[in-house]
Amino acid sequence: MHSRYELVIYWSADDQRFIVEVPELPGCMADGESYQDAVANVQIVIDEWVETALLQNRAIPQAAGKLMYA
């Protein structure tokens, strides 16, 4: 599934990898050797985040689109 959550993507010189954070889903982030790998990896993590929230009967935030601070 491809989500509509905002992704914040940046290069980490320390890790030598692209990092992707999903601000609307606390703790949801992934990395990858390339930009494309990082985005593909975070899609998997988003699906797992949502699946875990459902199993724990937690609210799943709706994708709000562009955030004001991003």
C-alpha cells in the first residue's frame, strides 16, 4: 500500500544513508542506501506501523498533507 503521509527525507553523513521520517506517525522512520530504497523501505514500515496500531486498538492518524513546519 502506498500511503499519503508526508515524508521528510534527508542524507545522513554519519550513516552514509538516506533517512526518511514520517512526522504524522510517531517513531515511524526508515533508511536506505539510495533515495528510492529509503522511500520503498519507509512504505513497508508505514504498513507495519498501521498494522500494529490496529492490533493494539490505537488511533491511526489520517494523512493531513503538507505540514506547516516541513
